[in-house]
Amino acid sequence: MSFVRTLPLTLLIAASAVAQEKHLLRFKFVPDTVVHYSMSQEMDMSMNMGAQDMSTKMNMQMFMTTKVKGVKDDAADLEQ
């Protein structure tokens, strides 16, 4: 019975491995291209230390810009 339970997981892992062999993903850098990236993260944490309840809240946002300054052979010069 355990074989029947693990069969779908085994097939999923095997299919994933086959799919990875078919595709080769690479970045294609084009000189003077500018890319903007935004990341937002929120955290709400509560804990009890001894007899005291403590809570911590955090909200973080990060904005990043990357510019391709140049491409030569198989290397790109990036500026962030």
C-alpha cells in the first residue's frame, strides 16, 4: 500500500527532472538596459518570554535598479 502512496510523488519528481533537462535558461543582457525591482516584506511575531508577552511588527520595502553597462564575451557589467 505504501508503494501506491509514493508513486505519484515519484512520478512528479521524475517528470521534474526530465523537464529540467529539456530547458536551459540563461540571462540575455542587452547593453544600456535598465530593470527596476521592488520587494515588500511584512512580519508579525508574538512570543512569551517568562511572564511577559512581546510582539514585534516589521514592514520592509526595497527598491532596486539595475543597469547593464556592457557585455563582453560571456560576462556582463552590471550597475545597481
